Amino acid sequence: MKKHRTSYGAPRRAPYAFLLPAGVLFALFFALPIGYAIYLSLRKIEVKGLGLGSGARSEVWAGFSNYTAALSDPVLLDGALRVLIYGLIVVPVMLGLALVFALMLDSDRVRGRAFTRLAIFLPYAIPGVIAALLWGFLYLPSVSPLHYLLDSFGLPQPDLLSGGALYIALANIAVWGGTGFNMIVIYTALRAIPAEVYEAARLDGCSQWQIAWRIKIPMVAPSLVLTFFFSVIATLQVYNEPTTLRPLTNSLSTNWSPLMKVYQDAFVGGDIHSASATAVIIAAVTFALSFGFLRVANARSRREENR
């Protein structure tokens, strides 16, 4: 009888075969664009003479001059400050509401839990541009039904599209759209806590408030870290809300946020090299903040485990 040979190399190569499509997609649509952006950020256009004719404009090596110019650009620094103020409003309010909603839904006394959970999550399913348009018309005094009702009762009509109120208007759109997603993440972690933990706490005489404060919140701390991580990244990359609301008010400039400046430099000013340097800086700051926060959170978790 003919003996069949057993191939031991195929099982070892199987995991790599399954990972190959994901690796190819990662390389083509993530690693390669990042590498190309870094390459462009190290180049610049050199103009000879009047810049007319063939060969008058050529791409040359620029080193870190684009980065130096970007970091010293007051427009970019002002945009970064505005995003910082915006983030100080959005992140605490959004995560606080998400945690409160998750704790409320996890309570046994809540009725209509499935409907409430869906209602809170539903705004996240609405695209950011559409959400900004909806809220923009609610903010606009000439068409807003809210302003009409306030005027009917003789109440003052706040202008949410100018001054310091503009930050609240933009933050409200982000909070309205992002709270549901963060709530689902935290709520899922709450449902994974064993029921025996709650039973032991009740036998020890803990109230519902004590269970929430001393058991639930500490046990969902990893989910809070994850949602904070996502929220910081989304805040640093804010673009849809100010860009969509800009035609409705003169208080929003074309360079209100760093990403808006990247768009203006690349597609309006035609300086793709400076835009690439700014984009790389934004990515580096996002990575540094995220990595640093994760290191601090992991170090704190290890200290608590060693106690």
C-alpha cells in the first residue's frame, strides 16, 4: 500500500495565510499612506525664476524645515488651543453621561431597558455631517424653533454660533453623537460583572449607591480607559462639526482646527508638503498622548493588583 506523507509545514503556515489579507490591507491603506505622508513632509517645491515654463518648479529635499515652520505657525497653535478647550468640555461631559446612563440601565429598577438603550445609542448611527447640519439649523436664530419659542415667551435668545458659546454648540454635537457608543462599551462591561459580587455586597449591607461607587465603577475602569482613549483621539481629529457649521457663522474660520488647516494647506493653498508635515505632527501628538495615558493607566492597574 502507498503511504501518504503527512505535511507538518502546512499547519504552521495556516495562521500566516489567514493573516495575509489583513496584512495586505493594512500595508496598502494604512502603512503606505503614512509612509508617503512622511516622505512628502520632508520635501518642498523649489521655484526658479518666475516659475514659468518646464523645469521652473521642482521638488527638492527640505529636511525638517516644514516641521519647523508648522510648529512656529501661530495659526496652527491657535487651532490647537481651540481644540484643547473643546476637548476639555467634550471628554468629561461625554464620558460622565455615558457612565451615568450605563449605571442607570444596569439597575434592576429600570423599565424599557432595550428601548432606552437603543434611543441613547441611536444618535451615534447618524453621520457626523448630518448631525452637525441638524444642530446647526437649531442654533440658527432665523430658522430655529427653539428661538421662536423663547421669543414667544419673551425670553432671551442666546447666540450659540458666536463667542464662547460656540464651544458649547460644537461640544453639544459631539456629546450628543458619541455618548451612546461609550455608554454601550461601559454597559457591556457592567453586564459582565458576576451576580455573586452584588449578592455579597448586599449581604454586607451595601446600598445601591455604595455598590455603584465601590464595585461597579472600579470594575469597569478598563472600559473607562478605553472610552477615554477613543474620545481623546476623536477630539484631536475634530473636523466635521466646525466645517459643517462654518457657512452658518462668521465666528468659525477656515483654520479653526488643525485638521481644517491641513485641508486648507493641501487643497486650497496647494502646499501638500506643508500639509503633510502638519498631519504628521497631529498624528504624533495623538500617539504620544494616547501612549502616555495608557502607560499611566497600566501602571496604576499593576499597582492595584500587587496590593
